[in-house]
Amino acid sequence: MVPTAVDGSSGSLTAVYTSVSGSPVHYTLPYKRGCETQSIAQSTDGGRTWVKSKKNPILAEPPAHLQPCGWRDPYLAAWKSMDKALGLEEGTHLYGMISGGLAGQSPTLFLYAVPRNQLDNWQFISPLINLGLNHQLSRWSGDMGQNLEAGTFMTLSDHEGTSRDFIVAGTEGCKTDEAQTTRGPPQRSTEISRAARSQQWMSGDLVVSETRGSKTVEMKYRIGGRLDHGCLYGVNTFWDPVKSQQIAWGWIREEDLPQHLVDRQNWSGLMSLPRELRLLTLRNVTGSISSPLESITSIELSPSSTHPGSHTLRTLGISPATTLKRLRTTAREVSIPSKSAIPNLKSLSSNSTSCNLDVQTCRFELTASISIPQNFIASSSKSINISISHSPTHDLLTTLSFHPSSETLTLYRPDSSSVDPAINSHPETAPHTLFKFSNPNAPEEPTIESYDVKMWLDESVLEVFVNGRTVISTRIYPGRKRIWGAHFWIGDPSHFGQHMNGNEDVKMKENDDDEEEEEEDAGSVKSDKKEDIMADDDDDDDVNIRDDDDLERQVKGKVILTEARAWDGLRADSKIV
């Protein structure tokens, strides 16, 4: 949507959309030209009513010399980087992008130049990306599939003015394995598994070529990753000129319920929370907690000019929009005292209040910051868990589990078989690491980024943001709305409910594991009594680095909950704009 009339004059809105005249349309089927066309409509009353253009369709088919497998979801916006790449006067053109793919070759985005005063005059430039089929550099980047949907472009800048160009798009045709395709029964015979599509982002350089006086542009892939590791899809983005933010909205799909339950609730799918996209910059990075930095294909590295041996790291930042704070207005705020040591599971009891946030409704926001010392990461195979109890006996749980040694987040969903055995409650997973930073006070002892979590639960929808760059959205169906607390603990994520209900076999296993790890931890402390798990604060506020010497002496290698609070009973009728 563009905030002008078709001729560029103010006072109107212009929307561009795809008209479909033949179905089915799918990237796996032979493409029928004319089945997808692009049209425009105009509104003069702020979007309440729309009038279709008499010139529709403004684009009747894809470029004649190309063989597409999809051609839909137009996006139209200004793009200064493209003005510069093509040598056009800044502000005279907008750029249109239509998502799709080249059959048997690559997913792509069809790029058009559009004069600002002729929004119905789309001039084809070239396909913008040419990655080949199922481009995937590593587990950190995800699969770019075979066909793109709802692609958008943007230029994002950090606090110092450094900028990068990004593409966000849904991908169809991702490769699947047996574990992914057997997650649960599909809603209907035409439904595909969630793993076969995903929401991706990529960043790269705009490279211009010229042949016989005609310019083409290709974005060369540099880094990329998944925008969301769960059920979010169909994301659209726009620039908010009031707050100077790039905002993303997406579609929380209804793909985990069998169709008869979807029919019963009489609605399907909903919009996600608004998210802010930004260029996330971390400085003085020396490594990660496990993987070599060069193997993490979702990050860009450049040598630091001020700290030899360290890097400036850049990636896509994904955070909940700041306007969501307005939902807290009438909510009940609860918190845990800061600098609380997170207990091992063996030390918890069914009535324990240690590291427990007293949330009671199925509509809450939770934020937490956790300090993880190096000796825990090096010696422990356990996970750091945040469990939401859906029953007073804690046998029905949603658990966000971070396993530092494998750099993996797992979101375990409650067993919904008592509601309906056909509900998909398979866990969601995402690669995630924490970065290390140079410590000017002790160069040989790098500091570790804190583990920061923000999550929103709204009935069946859970959206989790980790360290402002990893996101998982999912659906949960525990069969009840009451919540019996959010618990922070360390251990095997499958044992919490059994332990709290007195399963002695589980407790004996926990005691054996903890005794072994305590011996390892003691050795780590003896050999490195001066281990500093804190660091001087970086000037950039994009990362939380610990710098409290007293805390280091107090905890001696324990995992510390430095902050945890929740706002319980968020109001759906609160204004967030």
C-alpha cells in the first residue's frame, strides 16, 4: 500500500494486489499464464472503501521470456539503495516486487521500477535473486525453498548509521525429513507439513549488470536466517515514519488442529504481535559459546578496529514492537528477586516458590535475563528451562529449554491428546548461541552475553523472542486456561512434572547427575578461581553484558536469574497504537 493516489497526489491510498482467475495455483504444477494478474485499487476515505482501477489488470502476466512457477503478492515501496544502484534520481521511483520462482531454477522476486506519479506503470527490471533450489548454507540459515511468497525489501541501519539491505519472504518447497513430516495429521488432504514452508530473511549486496543498454540487478546472498522458527508465515513489513521503525506483521497459522476442531471454533488463524526489524550490531565479539563464528551463516563479521582479535558482528534484529508495553496498563505485575540462583530440579518441591513467577491467566507477558557462566557451559549437559504449568500438579507444561552445549532452543508444547489425539504438539526447535566479548579488564577471560527471553502467551498463541534475534511462534492446546506459575529451573526438561509429583526413579537419576556435575564444577572453580563472568558494558545497547563483580564472587559459577518479571492478565481491549 502507498499513501498517495495513482498519480502521486496526496489525500488517497493506493493498494496493489494479486487477482487469481484460475486454480489450483501451486509451484509444483505447470504454470498457466493469466491465472495470476496484478491489480490496483484506490481509497479516498482512509481505507474504509476501495475503488478498483478501470485499467486492471495493470500487469497481465509475468515477463514473456521467463518461465515462472509463481507470480503473486506485489509489494511497492521506496528503496534508496535501489535508486543508487540503478543511478536514478532519489525519490522519483518506487520499486515493485512480485514473489515467485523460476521453474526448476530458483525461487526469486520479480523486480519492477514504478514512477512515483504513475503507480499503474510497472517496468520490469530483472529477477532480483538467483540462489538455486533449496539454498541452505547451514542450520543457522534455513532453507530458501523453491518458490517465494509475500516478499518485502528494506534497508536497515544501526545507531552509527551503518546500513544493510534485507529481503523477508515466505518460502515454499523446503526440504523435509521423516521426523518433520510425521509431526501430526494434516488438517485436510491438500495441506502440507509445516516444515515444507518457512519464513526466511536474507541480506546481500545489490549488483548491477548492463547488457545492450539494459540494466539488471541481483542481490548476492551474504547472510540469512529464519525470521521465525515456528508457525509464523506470510509476513508483511512497512516503515513506520512516526516511530522510525520497520514493523513486521505475520500470519499465525491454524495448522496444528484437525479440521473438525477448526470448524468448531469457527475461525482459522490470526495476526501475530507487531515486531520491529533492525540491524543488530554487536561489537568486540571474540567467539560464541560453542560454534566457530565463521560457521554461523546468519551473521556478518568484520575485524574490530579497536580491539585486535575481536569482531563487529551484524545480523537481523527481531524484537517485539515497543507499543506492546501499553498492554500492561491494567495487568498485575509480578517479579522474582534479582540475582536469584536458578535451582537444579532436585532442589525443587511441589510447593516451592523459588524462581517461580506467579502468573495465573493465559494472557501474560514475561521477560527474563539469565547469567550463564563459562564453567556451566563447559561442564554441564543440562538445559536451562522456563516452564509454564497448565495444571496444579505440573504434569501439563509448556517449556522453553535452552541447551547451551548444543546451542539449541526447544519449545516443548503440552500434550494435547486428552483434548484430541489428532492435535499436533510436536516440539519447536531453533539454533541459538550466546556470544563472547573481549574484556578490557581481563583480556584472557571473555565475557558472555546474557540469555534474554521475552514471551507472550495469549490463549493458544505463544510468541517467544530470545536475545533480540531468535523467534519461535507456536500454538498450544492444554485444554484449560488457568496457569499455575512460570518456573525457572535447570535439568532434563522431561523430568519436571514427574519430579514435582514425587517420582522417586526420576529423583534418583537427578541426584546421580547432579553429583557428577558438582564434582566437575568444583574442579572448574579450583582451576580457575578468578573466572570473571562479568564484563564492562558495551556502548551499544543491542546486547546485555554482565559487569557486576560482586555477583561473580557470590555465585561461583551458578546460573543466575538477574531479572524476571511478568505482567499477568493483559487486556485484549488495551490500545497498542
